[in-house]
Amino acid sequence: MEACKFRDGLNRLQELNVVILGVSKDSIASHKKFAEKYHLNFPLLSDESKETIRAYHAWSEGTIRMTYLINPQGEIQKVYENVNPAVHAEEILKDVRGLAHA
């Protein structure tokens, strides 16, 4: 559901220069199958070694669903933990608009 919400809202996010990247420990083949099944229009990155996932503190006994809002300078602006997949894309859109006006 979360990936589909990002897919459906991507145009509005891109208007604000937002880049969506999904990262998980799943294989490239698994990502390709998932992206094709749901017609995703943004990249899914495979981190089978979990190096990036661990660096972003998104691993415990398994992958933790988290989102990072990172500005163009590479600085983390906001961390989203325990996201609600049904409204998360809208939440990010609202926060990016807020940061643009700050």
C-alpha cells in the first residue's frame, strides 16, 4: 500500500523536487518483480548486506519501516518511524511544502 501511494503521488512530489527511493534487503530480482507487479515509477534499491539499512538504524530483528526526509545538502530533515502506509505519502508532501516555506 505504501509503495502504491508513493507511485500515485509521485508527480506532486516531483513538482517539489522530491526523489523517492525505496530500500530493503530483498534481492534485485525480488524488487524487479514487485516493481513490475505494482507498476512502480521510482527506484527500489537492494541492500542484501544490510549495510545501508543498518547505517540508517532501520534494522532490528528485521527491517523496520522508516522514512528519511533528506534535503539537497544530504542532511536529514525528519525521520518517520512507525509510518501509516495509507497516509504516509501525503504526510511527506505536507512536510516538504512546510520546509519549502520555512
